[in-house]
Amino acid sequence: MSLSRKRRKELKRLQSNAGELWGNQQIVLEHANAVAREASRQLGHLTREEVVPRVRTGYDSYVRPNVQRASTAARAAGDTMERTVGNALGSVLSIGDIANDARVRRALERVSPRAAVVVKEKSGPGFGTYLAIGAGIVAAAGVAYAVWQTFRADDELWVADDEPAAGSSPAA
């Protein structure tokens, strides 16, 4: 295929323009990469100097106290429930032990032969088991309620600072 001299000249000029454009694009891309690297470095500095301290301050002033309050409330509720349930179960078990004591049965037989209680072997969970399960459920519900009360959204916690009215002027 033969091209005219004029066309060959135009193609050479176009080829040189394309090469020049390619070189210019490479320079622009190198400059854009340098700018992006510098922006990334500056963003890292900004994050370390401004964002991290603000996040840490916000965490220390808002989140940590609420978590500590929730932890204290949950611990107090758990301790109270443990003491209450422990005392109740201890009382129930001690009454059961007293009722099964041979000396108590003999004393009751001496007083009244009809008053003697014959204790049968139980084949399943008794009243104490159901009492303990119920107490556990009540304790879990109490702890869940305390945690919910601690973490629920309170509109009063986020009250903005008072701003001066739009029409009033500052007092001198």
C-alpha cells in the first residue's frame, strides 16, 4: 500500500504529537501520584494530631462512664440477687434437712404417732428445683433490665449549649 507523500508527512506529525501527548500524560500522572502521597501523609498526621485525641476524649467522657455505671449496676444487681436467692435456697434446703433428720422424726412420733411424716423418695425435680429456676430467671431479667436502662437513649444527655437569640446584641 502506497501513501502519498502528504499523507506520510501528516502521519509522522500525528505520531510525534501522540508521543508528545503520551510523555505529557506520564508527567501529569507522576505529579498526581506525588500529590496523592503527600495528601495521604498529611491525612495520617491530621488523624494522629486531631482525630485520635478527640475520639479518645469523647470515649473517656461519654462511653467509659456509662459502661462503668452499667457494670456497677449489673454487679450490684447480681450481688443482691445472689444473696437473696442464696438465702432463700439455704432456708429451703435447711428446712428439708431438718424434716429428713431421724431425731426430728422420732420426736414427732413420741408426741403424736399420727404426726410422723413418711418421706418418699422423689423421682423428679421438686419444688426447690422450680424455685431455683424461677429465681434464676428473675435474676437474669433484673440484670437485663438494668443493662437496658443504662444503655437506652436519653434525650437529656445530648443537650446543646445555649445559643444567643438571633436579634439580641452581645452585652458590653
